[in-house]
Amino acid sequence: MLLAILLPFFSFMIRGKVLTGIICLILQITLIGWLPATIWAVLSLNNERADNRNKELIRAMRQNQR
């Protein structure tokens, strides 16, 4: 989470979203764009974590049905 706040573009790069990271870097180069880039990176990270939790829950529910 701290990485997404301090280096938003790097947060995308680490997760394998290279093109998104480059777009975020271009946005964050400007002083005004830093805040939107940070918000974008944090929201994206939170959404990815929520998706992973949901997948785990669905997998656990399917295993319990058997």
C-alpha cells in the first residue's frame, strides 16, 4: 500500500501491468497528476485484493458443496 502511495507507477509495474504503469508514470510526472495517479494506484490495488478474496471464497464454497 505504501508503494502505491509513494511510487504509483511502480505499483502497477510490479503487478505485471506494464502499459498501465507507463500511463500512470506519464500522469504522475506532472505535479497536478501525482494525486490522481496515487488514488488510481491505491484503488487498483484494493480492487485486486478484493478480487483475490472473492476468488478464494468461491473456491472454498465449491469445495464445501462436494
